[in-house]
Amino acid sequence: MPHQPSPRSARSTLRAPGLDWLLMLAVLALVTLGSLLVWSATSHRDDLTLGDPTAYLKKQLVNVAIGLVLLVIVMATDHRWVRIVAPLVYLASIVGLVMVLTMGSTINGSRSWLELGGMSIQPSEFAKLAVVIGMALLVAERAENHWHNQVGTAEVVGMLVIAGVPAALIMLQPDLGTMLVLSATVFGVLATSGAPRRWLALLGVGGVTAAAVAVAAGFLKQYQVDRFMAFTNPDLDPRGAGYNTEQARIAVGNGGLFGQGLFHGSQTRAGFVPEQHTDFIFTVAGEELGLVGAGVLIALIGIVIWRALAIARHTDDVFGRVAAAGIACWFGFQAFQNVGMCLGIMPVTGVPLPFVSYGGSSMFAGMLAIGLLQNIHLRSTASLPTRYIMPVRVLASR
């Protein structure tokens, strides 16, 4: 009688379906396109490159290489170690945010940077990932210890405490852009983890109220208030607070359907758009690659978000599900905020476009998140659709 493999062995053959190659290819396409756009935005800027047109291209390629190494390390780490290290990552992000407030550098009105070994590190970028995995770990521990997946008041309060500490430190910088992204991410994590709707409604009302109080009480810097006012009416101060938005919209509008060609954008070459290689990198895509090229870029980001949500849906691990959904919320809102401020439909807050904007901190944090998504996917027992799993189970039982 032929040997009959046990259900356990048949199940184990399904535990390693391989990388999510669509996610990986989308990320690689984004960093490649982003590097070209950074090169185009800086090649003519002698004040930045000091005479070397490829200076920022080389730096960005180094950022990408380091990011890919981090991705592979997280992806290859045993999932049990990922959960063990998660609290340390959270504590490290808190320490980094405290160091920023005590010894950080102020850039564009925000004390958000640490100068370490000739490199500028922005701890708030890593705090986004730390908050996601911290909240996911709390939900997972609760579900495993109490044998249920229901998120109640205790879990919601715990998750808000986990998010509240770094959020308070970020507001002290102040970094309004990161705070908006973090708030949207936290709301998304709570919603996908199954938090009661009354809590979601309460948080929504509380967030709007807190924002109104912050403006009325003068907690925001004047330049932040001016940016918001310019967002509501770009013509209010076209040479001041509304300048960035006005120039960004002109640059994107210049691109038309197919763009003016890479390295040939008139607004880009003239240097009219500030911070074009970082916060306003999308304007380079709009002007030089046109509606078609910019649409491809947005589609690639959409694929990353879609795959993150698919991984969250197909995993049977609570930690993996909540973490993957949180990463999708993070990337989704940050991309919307960045592209929106370039199009004039969101206020200028200074957040990078994931995997596209120049910068090491954003790249490293994003790649760590992709590594975690791949780790969750590789260890998931439900990452293959049922139409693929069932035939394999039938064959394995013969």
C-alpha cells in the first residue's frame, strides 16, 4: 500500500509558495523610475551637485542598495524572531525621536533630522513602521492568549497608547506631514483589526476637534497655518505660502499626455519647483513623462498597496494580517498626500513619495516594510488561492 502523507505534511508543502513577485517587481520598477526622476531633478542643480550631474543619482542608488539588503534580511528572518524583535524596534524609534528633540537638526522649520556619521536620519520615518508592528503585536498577543480575535476597549486603548507616544514626540518637532500619515495609518490599523465602530467614529470626531483646537490655540507654526490657507486658496499668496503649490501645478500641467521628455522638463530645468527631488518628485514625472508616465507611476504604487492587502487577506496569522493591512494604509495615504499636494488637492506638508523620492530614511523604512510583507507571505499557510491549494491537496493524498 503506498505511503499516505499526513495532512500535516501536505499542509507543510504549501507553506512556502515563494516570493510575491508582483509586489517585488512593482517595488523595483518604482525605485528605478524614482532614481531616474531624482537624476533629472538634480542634474542641472550645481548648488546641490557641486558640479557632478550624477551626484544624487549615485546617492539614491546607494540608498536603494542598502534598502534592498534590509529587505532581504527581514524577509529571511524567522517569523518568530520578527515578533521578538518588534518591541525593540518600537523602543528604538522612541529613542530616535527623543534624540531628535534634544540634538536634531532643523530643516524647513521642523526639527526632524539626526546627523550621524555624515548621514541625515529621520527617525519619524521608522516610527511609522514601529507603530504598525507594535499595534499588530498587541492584537496578536491578545488573540493568542485569550483564544479570540475580537478587539475590545482594552485593545483599542492599548493600541492608542502605542501610537500616542511617538505621535506626541512627532508633534513636538513639529512634523505635521508625518503626523497626518501616522494618524491615517493608526485609523486604518484599528479599522482592519476589527475595532468597534463606535471607537472609529469617536476617533474621527476627536481628530477633527483636536486639529481645530490646535489651530485656534496656536500650537501650529505660522508657516504651517499659511500653507493650509494657501491650500484653500492658492491665489491668496502666490509668491509666498502658495508658491510651491502654484509651481507644482504648472509643472504637472506642462506635461500634457506624453510629457516633455526625461531631462527636458522646462519647469524642472529652470528650478521653479522647490524640493523637487524629494517632496515634489511627482511633478517631475508629470512634466517629463506626462499623464501616461505619471499614471504608470501611480499604478505601480497601487499594485504595492493591492499586494499588501492581498497578503493581509490570505494570511491566517493575526500579527501578519494586521501588520500587512497597516503597511497598506501607510503607503496608501502617504502616496495620496504626496501626489495630492503636487496637484493642489491636499495641503503642502512635506512627505516623500514612497520608493520614489530622494532620501535614505524613507527608502530604508519602506524596504523594511516590504521585507516584512514578504516574510508574512512566505510564512503564510493561506497565501495560495483555494483554486491552487485544493488540487495540490488532492494530489498529495493519492
